[in-house]
Amino acid sequence: MTMIPIETLADDMYRMVEECQGKKNLKAGDLTKAMIAKYGEEACTKDTCKQAIRILMDSGRCVYGYFGGSYIQLPHKEGAATDL
């Protein structure tokens, strides 16, 4: 089995965070477990998941939130911000 591209993992993780936004706080470990369960340990490792999370953080698509622990969230929009 071939490894899943890191960009694909990042996109899947982003969708998962987007779906859970406002309902459940997801930790990095939650996303890692979900991706390994989805693709299998041969195609997706903890290290590739870590790299995918780094891509999400560095690109600004996701941010860390802290509420009794560290969670991955979508960036909050300011009240005056407009969608482009």
C-alpha cells in the first residue's frame, strides 16, 4: 500500500475540524487516530499526520485553541471581517 499524500491528509483533517466546529473540540491526537482509522497504519503514520497538522497551522487554515487543553480549530472571524 502506498502512503497517502500529506496534502490529502491535511484536507481531510480540515474537513473534519470544519464539521465539528462548535460541536466538539478536536485534539491533534483525535485527528491522527481518525486518519489512521480511515486509511490504515500502512498508508498513514503518526509522523505524516503531524506533518499534515503543521501544514494546516502554517497555512493559517487552522489554529490552536486552548480550553482546558490544546485543540485544533478554524480561525475565528472578527466581527467586522467580511468574506472576500
